[in-house]
Amino acid sequence: MPVLNTRDSTQLFYHDWGTGSPVVLLGAAMMNSRMWESQACQLVKNGLRCVMYDRRGCGRSDWPWDGYDYDTLADDLAQLLDHLDLREVTLVGYAVGGGEAVRYLARNGDDRVARLALVSSTTPILGRRTDHPDGVDTAVLAATIDALERDFARWTSELAGPFFGGAGGTTEGALSSERTELLVRIALDASPRAAAEIYRTLFTADLRADTSAVKLPTLVIHGEADVAAPIELCGRRTAQLVSGSTFVCYENAAHGLFATHADRLSRDLLAFVGAHRR
């Protein structure tokens, strides 16, 4: 099993598929690298190299008690890129993975990264602050963590509706029941402690400066009906902050685009890589 031993002795499991220009895929919250199976297969079939890893606290990686802040998560990413000596990378950050990506660039620069895609990203800032009054109320975070810690399995199962179906809260027509059940099981293969702390990070972090500092060709993809990372709060503002970025709205789509719009997302990522190859 391919693993990276980080500087704090956390083992991170990763996949390294294919050859060619590298694409590094960063997943959503507690989801491990299996969430990317559809996109990774299509990217590799089209001549790209895909690297995916299970974030600390998730899947087959170690489950440490601490280390779920953006600095540590970005350092994990940096160590993997160094370990594999990846260059000219297309970095794809999904949800909290978008925060990891922009924090990585802020801490390490773009010597190894050629282009950035932010999908359903929680950047630039989600929670309410004095200078961000239209953010999500902190009571939502408290209620989320309370429900998660009280019954992780139930909370994760109930999350599937809005995650894949939006405000209507249903996955009917979007995903088969079998596919939904599999994705819930993948999400449950994470430490409840990690899930709570990752949610705390994505909700409370202010990434406006990190996002504004991005100078790479950037694609921002967001679902119009995303209730986890509302499009006006996250997707559109992220695109506004990244100079010259391309913004793509998936009409009537919720947060889980990697599953509900798997083929379209694969096509858009392939087109983005092809358009910006040096």
C-alpha cells in the first residue's frame, strides 16, 4: 500500500495512477480518495496521471487526534508533492480541498503547480464575522458538530439528501440508492473527531487573502443549488477574487457534483488541463 510518512509521523495513503501531466485531486471533508473514482478513471484514460490521497483522519490514512487546521493539511499536501516530485501539477480542490489548495499556494508558492481548479469550494470565507456579516451564523457550526458527535452515522446519512440533492433534500433522480449508500459508507470511514475538526476549519477560516493571491490559470466550478457552500457566498466570490479565473455554474446542481454530474465534471477538468498546457 503506497503511503507517505509525514513530518509528524502521520501515514497518508495515496493512489498514483497513469502517466503524463499530473493532476492532484483533493477531496471533500471526510470523503476519502474513492470519491474521485469516476473522474480519475476518465482523466487517466485520456493520458493524464492522477494522484489522490486520503486526508489525515479519513479512509486508510492515520487518524491522529489533531492536525486538521489548514496549515497542517496544506503541509501534508506539500510533503506528498515533494515525495513524488510532482511538477506542472493541475491542483483540483473540492470543498474543503479548495481551502487546502489556496493555503498550500500561499505557504509554498506555485513552483510545482501550473493550474488550479476549485470545485464546490468553501473558499474564500464561509462563517459570519464582523467584516463578513452575510456569512453563515456560527450557530449552524455548533449544531452541526453537536449532531455529528451525538450520532455520526445518523448525521452522515441525513446529510446525503442536501449534499447531493440541494435544498429539496432528496437524491432521487440524481443518484441510485446503491450509489448513495456507497458514498455514505465512504464518508463514514473517517474519524468523528476529524470530521468535527475539519468542519470547524472550513467554517471558521478566513481565506480571502490566500484566494486573492492566486495568480495561476484557475477554473471555478460551483453548483447553483449548493446549500453546503452557497454559490453566492463561495463560488462567485472565489471567482471574483482570483483575477482572470473562469467561472462555470452547474444549473440546479447541489454540492456533490463529483457524483451527480460526474461525466460533465470530468469533461470540464479535461478541457481545462488541455487549454492550459504549457
